[in-house]
Amino acid sequence: MVLNRQIDERMLNMLKGNSASNGLRELKVQLALVQAACLMSIEETTRATASQITERAIREYGIEVSASFTGQVFAGMGIGTAMTHGKNRFILDRGRLEEMRKAITVRCEELAEKLESSIKYFQDLPERIKALEKEWKDIVKLRIKERELLNYVKEERNKPSQLPYLISEANKLKEQAAKVDKLQKECRNLSRKIRSIPSLEERKKSLEAAIATHEAKVRDISAKERGLVAREEELADRIVKIQKRMGWVELAILEQAIKEARDEIDTLSRQLGEKRSLLDKIFRRKEGNP
């Protein structure tokens, strides 16, 4: 009887609304929102409203979520906010968002392990049911034996020497009968609960498909990040080349300016020589020399 009560309590815990599967779905939504914010931060968006983050997550991952839920999630994670253009916007710090993404991923893996443990528990249910059926058959045999003993008690009731013993045995049998009734009720309740449980195989397939989709999206995001890094390196090389070209252009301009200055000096030198020649002629005339 103790074993049956333990099984029933575990079954009830598995059927609670706040189960591991619901927690995993909520974590998947949170992960999609954080990844959408990471994408926006990679695109140099430093601040965004809850509506903008929600629209990006819906467009990238096809989830169903409201802007108010996004605001609650980011506020709960401690994401800072700032007022810009009359709107409250979340500050998208790429490093902090990446830490949150990794933490949520670890929690998803932990919940997945719990779900695997639940699946293993339900896979063992057929064997447990067989054991209960065997126990129930034994109880039926005890009920038959109980009726036989009751008949025997009736036959032997008039024998004074055996009456106290038979009364004691009858009381024991009544207690056993009460236990049998209780066990039958528990078996019926357990059977109804087992029939109401969804197909474990379908839940397992759905979970595997969701995990595969998530891994594919993670790989796609990693590929995009590598593409952005390669693009940044290419732009850096172009900037270096442009700077070198600008250096050559400045050198050519400087050489042209030097050449023009030299030409101007030569012109001034010729003009100065001509003026000196003219002054010499004037001095010679004043001195009387032709």
C-alpha cells in the first residue's frame, strides 16, 4: 500500500500545470528574445524598445509573444533602460546579452534532462502496472479465501472453544477487505490518470524537433557573426590602402609645390640679375663712363 501511494504522488507531480515542459517552452521564448537583442546589438543598435525587440524575435524565430511580456522578461533579467525621444528603451550591451544567452541555454539543457528522466519514468509504467495487476489478482484470491473463512466462521460459531479466535480472525479479514477496497480504488484512479496522459513518444519527438531547430538557428547566427567579422577585416584592409594612397597624393602635391617654388625663385633670380645689370649701367653713366 505504501508503494502505491508513492506512485500516485509522483504521477500527480508529473501532471501539474507548472511542469518542466512548460518551463522549457518559456525558456525557449526568452532565448529567442535575447538572441534577437544580440542580433540588434551586432547591427550597432545600442538601444531598443520592447516592441522593437519583440518584432525582431517574431520575424527571426516565428514565436508568439507580446511586447509587455518582453518588457517583463528584460526587466526581470536586470537589463538597464534609458529614456530616448520620449520612449523607455533597453540598453543592448552585447557582452551582457551573450552571458544571458549562455545561461538560458544551460537552463534549457537542464530542463531537457529532467524531461528525459520523466520519459524514462513513464516507460517503466507498463512493468509497474503488471506488478499491480499481479497484486490485484492476489487480492482477489484473498477475497475468495475471506468468503471461505467467513463461511467457516458461521459453521463454527456455535463452538464456544473456538469462538474468540474466530472473531479475531474475522476482524482481521475485515481489515484486509477494507485495504483491498482502498487498493482497488487506487488502481482505478491510477488507470484513469494513465489513460489521460498524452503520448510520450509524441512529446519526445516534439522536443527533439524543437532542439534541432534551436541548434540550426544557433549555427546560422554563428555563421552570420563570422561573416560580419570577415567583413570588418576586409573594410580595415581597405582603410589602410586608402590611407596609403592619400599619403602618395599628399607627397605628389608637396613635390609640385616645391617645383613651383623653385620656378618662382629662378624667375626672381633672373629679374634680380636684370635689375642689377640696369643699375650697373646707370652707375657707369653717372660716373661718365659710357
